[in-house]
Amino acid sequence: MAKTLDEHFSYLADRTKLERYQTAIEAVVGPEQVVLDLGCGSGSLGLMALRAGARKVVFVEEGPIIEAARRTIAGAGLSDRAEFIQGNSFELSLPERVDIVVCDHIGFFGFDYGVLSLLADARQRFLKPGGLIVPTAIDLGLAPVESEVCRDLVARWLDGSLPEEFAWLACSAANTKHAVRLGPEDLLADPNALATLQLGDEAEPFLSWVTEFRCNRDGLIDGVAGWFDCRLADGIRMTNSPLAAESLDRPQAYLPLKRPVRVSQGDIVRVTVMARHVDNVVAWIVDLPGSNAHFAHSTFNGLLLDRKAIMRAHPDRRARLNDRGRARRLVLSYCDGQRTTSEVEALIRRDHPDLFPSATATSSFIRQVLAWDTNE
């Protein structure tokens, strides 16, 4: 819970973000409108919509932080116009379509919290024809960077400070998207606009962009960094660009090279960025014609997966229940709509005392299944 609270504290402490969202919500929300706060977290955007006069706000959140939203709205005396639904939005149906969807699933690189598929599904199933989505679009920015902090994310695995048996993890670090905080001095070239993503539109599952930079100065290229410039409503934007005068308190996305390469003023840097946004896999190719250097990286290669884990994701694999799957099916077979949780647990422990190696593990598993896979 500490990590969740820290995460949401940072969201609520970002005054620039809150002010921009509040301005946008006040500009679009009217007194007869129903608003959906999608992935509501602690409920800050829905609270803004209620205070802007929305007739009703539906708060949807998969995690337990929804209780923070519920209590916050109650403390503000606005519960009579609020509805709270805990669950994955892709698995939910709403009793009525809404006029406006608000969402803050904008990551470091704009699309990396699954916002494209989330809002495309919301437009199709939850939004009235002609309804609005806040935010409306994301412009992606990219630039090559020189940064000792960034360089150390890979180099620290190789600098001799760790047992040499773990040096191989530098490869994983070089294939990982890192959250970093950069300034204008860290950029080796003027940034390029990589793409514009229209939120709510059905996005292709595989996205690819190619761009080219000319270095402004001599230096070492450690990798490339990406960020977003997000359109919330007409004339209202927010960004985490390292060049912005009023930037959000949010890092940029750093895509490293396995080793730094020296570049000179005027050198060309060619970059290809590819993304499978649904499962948050990003790949990047960096070519430096002046030094004949070529780098190809992917966050998939950064995952610590064994062969069995890779095979489980193969579409042609025959799916057979494992021990945990069989145990889940058994637990649910005892749910007849009449028995209490305690009665179900007692029956399973009586009939299947060896479901798991320990009684503690058996009880914990039963309670978890009953908490997540049954209704009240």
C-alpha cells in the first residue's frame, strides 16, 4: 500500500497537472452531463467534474485505491451525484452512456500506460455519439541525449562495484525503458515531433515511427528520450518535455544504448521507434552513419523470461490448466450463491486438505479467489 500511496501523492502534488485538468474540465463539463472518470485512482478528476456541475460522475478503478476516491467524495458532500465501480473497464458495462470521459493514464512517453486501447474501448462502449474525451490527443517528442545519470543505468552493472557474475544484467538494463528527469542541457539535438495520437480512435496494434536528428554539439550519445505534449481541450495542454517552461512533475522515458558513442556537431542520428502499445513493448533502433554504429534494443529483450514463460504466450500452444488453474476451478465449483465464504472454505479444506502443501496457503488462495471472482 505504501507504493500506491506514494504514487498517488505524486499525482496530487503535481500542481501544474491539476490546474491544467481543472481548467479543461471546467471548460467542457455542463450541469446536465454525466462524466466517466476512467481509472479514477483517488478521484481527483471526478471531483473536479462534480464541482464543475456534472449531474453525475461514474468513478471506475480496478485497484483498491478506489476507496480513497469514495471517501474523498463523501467528505466533500458530493456522494449523491457519484457512483463507484471497482473493476477492469474492459470487463464492465455501464447502465447508460456518458457525455464525457476523463482519464489520466498518460505515462512518461504518452502511450505507455495503455491509454490508447483504454480510451478506444471507452469511446466505443461508454461514450455517447458526439461525446468528449479529455485528453483529446498526444503529441510525442524525441531527442538523442547525453547524460551521466542515464549512462550509469547501464554502466553501473559493469563498473566492478558488483560481483562479476551479475554483469550480464547490463544487457537487460540496456533493453529497459527507464524513467529519468532531463533538462535542456542533456539534449544533443533539437527534438523532433515523432507522432500525434488521437485518443479514442482505434489504434493499430503495432506502431512505428522513423526520424532523423543532426547533433548541435560534440558529445557522447547515451540513448534517446521521449516525452509527450498532451491536448486536454481547446487551447489547454500539458507536457513533460525537458524544454517546457511549465513542465509537469513527471519524468521522461529514456531508451538507452548498450554503450555510449562519441558524436560530433553536425553528425546524423537516425532513430526508429516501434511499439506494441497493448502490452507496452517498445523497440528502438539507432543508427550513427558517421561511426557506422548500429544499435537495436527492445523492452521484450529486457524481460527476465525463461523458455517456458515465452512458450506460454505462443498462440499455438495447447492451453491446459496447471495446478493453480485446477485449484481455482475447484474453489469456484463450491460457489452456489447460498454458501458463505466461511462455509465454502470449510468444505474445501474438508474435501481437499492437500489442495496446497500448507493449510495457510490453501486458506489464502481460497479467500483470494472468492474475493476477486465472486459477486457480493
